[in-house]
Amino acid sequence: MKRVKLFFVLLLVGVFTSACAHMMGFEKSSPTIHKILKRGELVVGTAGNMPPLNMTDKKGEIIGVEVDIAHYFAGAMGVELNLVKKPFSELLPALEAGEVDMILSGMTITPERNLKVAFAGPYIISGKAFLTKDKHIVSTKDASELNLSEMRVVALEGSTSETLVKEIMPTAQLITTKNYDDAVEMVLQDKVNALVADYQICVVSLLRHPDQGLISIITPFTYEPLGIALRAGDPHLINWVNNFLNTLKKSGELDILRARWIKDSSWLKELP
């Protein structure tokens, strides 16, 4: 029943948007919406390697909970979806340069980022965790206890995980990578003591490598609200995205998407 209700909601929003596409008011009220409707395409930036949020399958297609959300946005606007894959650290510059219309890529809403761009959401609450082979690390309740010069830690470049390591483990040896696959591989090959990442990434890594001796702190020890990054100065678009996210939440569809991708691991077989 929820899916039926959402179908009609999306249909009505799509019809409304299509009708308004011919109105010049969009050009003044929202230059981004005007551009999207005129081109007939919603351009969304994503890293494409952050399972289960976004990841590239065996066919080379990007899938995940954020991709499904992006498809809903494009459908409601009556346009095609164009996913632009970039390293995480290059996504915000691409948004500010106008290369993408929005970012859906496990991006935490932080005061520093929010000074440069706007955010809608959050749509998922995440947190940081360790992925390691060392039982002592996962039993540590305070990450600052690992602030040791011999500690080697890897984090995604440009992420809040990198910032966290610098703040609470400044003495540790920090290594950054462009993607999570390389970071997890460093843990598997014992090149680092631990990976610091959103706990969903750590849980998925445990599922993907069940016999490699990996362990993790499943309970996050930081608060990480994930949001949709949008260019500043376009309140109409921000309002539209927030309202549509609220529709997904109230209809129960967002819970269905999160259950499909975060609680169910059957999609793992689709990955390389």
C-alpha cells in the first residue's frame, strides 16, 4: 500500500513539475531547477565506491541506497538521471563549479562544508568505526587512547574520517586513499593497523571478507548526519529536495530503501 501511495505522490509531483517547466518563473526562483528541466537531466555526483550507499557493480553500473534516492528525484522532476563518478575529495569542487547539480555520496553535514554549500536532509544517521584485525583496537572505548606514534591508520581523503584522525590521533601515522577499496586492502595486507570509516562501510567490509580475520566496532562513536549537498544561493531547490525527502520518509519508502541496502546483504553478489 505504501508503494502505491508513493507512486501517486511521485506521479503528481512529476506532472506538476513538467507543467511548470514551461514557466519562466523557474529561471528566477531557482537557476538550478531551470537548468535541470531545460537540459532534461539531473546530474548527481557520487564516489561510486562507498557500499552500501553507492557502489559499482560487475556491469559497471552504480547502485546503492543513494542511487535509488537520486532516481526518485529525477523521476519526480520528469528528467533523466546522470550519475557522475568522481573521487570523494573532488565532489565538492565539482558542485561549486557547477559540474553537478547535487551530491549524494555519504557526505556528512559539517559546519565547515556548510559554509561553502547548502545541505538537505539528513536522510541517514551514520557514525565512525574502526575496521581492523586487532582485538585491542575494537575494545577501545576512547579513540584517543590509540594516539600512538606506532599506530598506522588509513582514511578516505577529504572525509570526516580523515579529520577525526587528525583531531583525536594527531601522533598516529595517517595514510589517505582515494577510495575505500584501496583502504580496506591495506588493512587486509597488514599495511595499516586500522581503517577509520562510517560504520556501514566497516560492516559491509566484514560481509565481503568473512574469512580474513577482520573485526570492527559496530556501534558508531561519533554522530554523522548524511546529507545531500547543493549549491548555495538556491533556496527553492533546497526547499524542493527537503520536501521530497520528507515525502520519502513519511511514506515509509526511505525505510524500505535502507532495509534493502543496509540490513540486507544479498546485493553483495552483484559486486566485482
